[in-house]
Amino acid sequence: MTAPGQTSRPVGARSPSWQAPSLLRGYAPIGAVALLLALVPIFFQNSPSRMTVIIVGMLFAAYAISFNIIFGSTGQLFLCTGALAGIGGFSSAILSERGVPMLVSIPLGGLLAALVGGLLSWVAVRRSLDTIFTGVVTLAFSLSYDNLVLGRKDLTGGETGLRVGAGSDTILTDQVKPYYVFLALVVAYLVLYRAIQRSHLGWAFRALRDDEVAAELAGVNVARYRVYAGLIGSGMLGIAGALFAHHRGFIGPTTYAFGDVDVRVLVMLTFGGVGSLLGPVLGAIVFTILDEILVGFNQLRIVLYGVTIVALFLGFRRGVIPTLETARSKKRRTPAASTKSAED
Amino acid sequence: MTAVVLDGIVLGLQLGLLGVGLTLVYGLGGVLNLAHGQFAVLGAIVIARMLDASFSLWVAIPVGLVCIGLVGLLIDLTLMRPVYKLRGEERVLLGLLLMLGVGTIIDGLLEWRYPIEALSIRISGDPVPILGVSMRIGGLVGSGIALVAGAALFVFFRFSTFGRATRSVIQDEEGARLCGINPATVRTTIFALSAVLAGLVAIARAMTAPIVVTGGVRLTILALIVAVVGGLGSVSGAFLAGILLGVVSTVSAFYIGSYITSIILLATAAITIVFRPSGLLGHRP
């Protein structure tokens, strides 16, 4: 057992002299991914339709990272990813329409989403240590969100949707510039994810994910850390949704619908690897490409997502990134073991 | 006001029957069937297709119910096998996610093949006056179906050997096993029965409002709320919660607006979870 004081140390920091390399090791993958993704517009900048698809892909990467904090880190199955993003999107759009500048309304949208997500998390974890209530409460919230958007026509435009004018003539219009905005968002989210992993929050998250009861006994307030994860992840979803609303210039009831957002995010995250840093990004890239290939089979894509959910959870629950990591560390361990036996 | 409350009871009986199927499956195996509403829609669409092919209602309904029961049986025998091998939280999570996948598949297939299909059953007859309010015959027949099904379930669980075996598995799986009950058989049967109940809800509901292809998720969520408020695993709790929520939602829809009903339902579920996590009539440890 480690003493409470030691738990706040960053991962891998065995002594102060190790600080710099471990910091580098922690954040280098993010830099590499950012560099690779920054090159994407060079190949596609002449095709506006392709760029639109790619930007949506980046949006989903941001969603998936946020969802990873909630689901991957603390095991809360939030079935309202789309609704939380929609809270951010709609509230930010409505505020901007009333004259609030975009730079204020986007964080406000995120804040509202964070509060709602934190509240849902609080209700679900308050009494029991049961995943079931999280699922039920968040699904019911998805339905409420949907009815609210359709019902409050005066605010949201109902079925016809809402035109968002604040983002025009800014960095968010056009194709290439907003791509870099969304890339920056994804990179920021990745950095935040890694920073959380290395902080005392990360320790608590890992402890409660591995064994809830043991974590609770070791003095981790499981309910409180779950609510923290709900707050942070929901806020991130809200900001991503708000940014997208201003970029797209139009949002409607289907922009953040359950079937369009939640199911896809779940598939992307599970495919890439729940609880891994780069899993959500990999999942978003793979499924954005797959979506583009299958663009002709509209409803069948939904079927494909359903089949993928079933297949992934039955046979490949670990995801690509964790599997690769295990394979690599095994390879690394094997030569080490052989040299050891040689020494013997 | 009386009319609104009576409408609420009509809706509530449908909700109760919807919740019962979900609550039984969860109580038995810990699987939260997120495809329950889609089962109902699937049953409805099978019946609607048969009616389109000019079969009579008396042929279409049994065929539809048998079809959806077989789908339930098949899913339990294949997809749910690995779920039941797990224990505790892991079982709950895997069951829930797999059924979410199944629900998505059903949704996608139906929207792809029959995007504008809908089931509505019209029953001819004059409105019947009840408590000074003339009620449409369709709603009454639908409520009758729900009541009969509920009474049948009550008798089944109270007096039949298999029903008592089912209750014993809900209470204590290991204990039931020691008494010579095979939980797997009970689970499979009840899973199929729950799918049939979903189909029955679709029929009862189609008498007051059309069942559309895209309505599955909505029905699932309503079933979840009813099951949570009533207490997961409790049949009478589901009916009680169904009627309560039905009345609450029609009254609030009448006085505030229909968009508010799902928020009130959500709030009811949240309050129940916070103050009475085991539900109105739940008896889980």
C-alpha cells in the first residue's frame, strides 16, 4: 500500500530525475498524432465535401475522448452523449442569437452541459454502486432532451432547426481553418486526458475502475470521483457540440440525436480501446472512413453499427490500442527474459 | 379532468405491461433489455405487414406474437449465453450493451426495409360512457388486453409451479439451483415471454395510437422508467408505476404541454432512484 501523500505523484515519476523523460513519454504520442493529423488538409483541401466529412470525424474524436473520461475512466455508461453535446450546442447558439459573443457563449454552453452531466452522475451514483441506474437515468435524459428540442419551438426551432449566424465570417467558416480548430480541440482534449491520468484524479479513477469496493475501502470517495468525471466529460462534450454548432451554422433535432451520436461514439471508443489515450481518435478515424465508403447504404449503416457493437463486446472488448500495447510489451519482455536466462 | 385521468389510466396500463416484460428479464438474469421497445415495434410491423397482405387480424396477431417470441428465444439462446457466464456488474454491463446493439440492428433493418410502415388497429364500436366520460372503444379494448395479461401473469406467478420457480430464481439464483430449479431454462422461457409481452403492448397500444417504425427507442425508455420506478423485478410494482406515470404524464401534458411529460417522467425516475432506490415495490437487497 502506498501512503496517501504519494498517490498525488505523476505516473512513472520514480524520482525527480525521471520527471522529464516520463513527461516526454506521456505527451509524445499526442504530439505525433497532432503532427500526422495536421497534414490531412494537404491531401483533401480541394474537396469541400471530403473536408466536411473529415471535420465531422474530428468532432466525433472529441466526443469519444470526452465519453472516454466518463465511461472509460469511471465505468459510467452515459447514454446521453448526443444530448449533452446538444445542450452545449443549442444553449450556445441561443445565447449567441441574443447577442452574447461566441467566445463567451461556447464556454457557457460547456458549463451548462457540465452541470447537467454532473447532476445526472450524482443521481445515478448517489445510493448504490450500480451501473444500471446510470444507463436508465441518462437514457431517460436523452428522451427528455429530444422532446425539449422538439417542444420548445420558440427557442430551438423545433423540427426545422436553428440557424446559427455567430460563426460566419470567423475562423470557423470555410473548410481548412475550422479543421485546424477542431484538431486543436482534439489535441487539447488529449492533453487534458493525459493530465488527468497523471494527477490524483487519475489514480482515483484507476482504483475505482479496477475494484470499486477496494477503492472505497482504501479511502477513495467513489461517488465523488464519478461525479467529477461526469462533470469534466460532459463539459467537454458541451464545448465540442457548441463549437460544431457555430461551425456548421445550422443545428436541428438530428444534429445531436441518440441514434446518430451515441451509438457511433460507443462503437468508435470500443473499437479503439476503452480507457486508452489514442483509442478514441483511432476509432473515430476508422469509422469515419468506413462511413464514407458505405455512404450509399444509408439505413444499413445503422445496422452495421449495431452489428459492430455486438461483435466488439462479444469478441474484442479490449479494443485495438490496448491489444497492440500488450503485444508490444510482450515482445519487449521476451528478449529481456531471454537475456536474464542467459545470465543465469 | 376525469377524462384526462381516465386517459392516463389507459396509457398507464400499456406502460405497466411494457415495464413488466423488462422488469422480469432484469430481475431474472440481470440483463437490462435495451431492445425491449424495438421488440414491440418488430412485432407490430410483422402484424402490419400481414394485415397489408389482407390476412385477418385473428391470424396476424398470433403469428406476430409467435414471431417476436421466437426472436426473443433465439437471442437468449445465442447472444445471452456469454452474458450469463459473467457475474455482477460485468454481466449487467455486457447484457445492456449487447441489447443496445440488437436494438440498433432492429431499428436499422426496419427503417431500411419498411420506413413508412405503421400499425394501427381500428376497432369499430360506439364510445362507452364511463364515469360520465365517453371513452373510445379502442382504448378500452387495449386496457382490457393489458388487464387480462396482467391478471394472467399474476395467477401464473402466484399459483403455477413454473411461476413460483421463476420467483425463486429472482429472489436467489443459487438457492433456486439447490432446490433443483434450472435457472437457465427459467431465464430462456421468461426472455421469450417478455418479448411476447412486448408484442402484446404493441397491439394494445396500436388501438389508441399508431406504432411507427422509429418509435422503438422511445418505448424502451418508457419501459425503463416504469421498471425503475416500480422496482426492478416486481410485476405488481411495474403495473402500479405504469398507472401512476401514465396519469402523471397525461395530466402534465394536458396542463403544460406534451414536451414536458418526458422531463417529468425523468424527474420521477430520478427522485425514485435518490429516495427509494429499490423502487415502489422492489425488494432487492
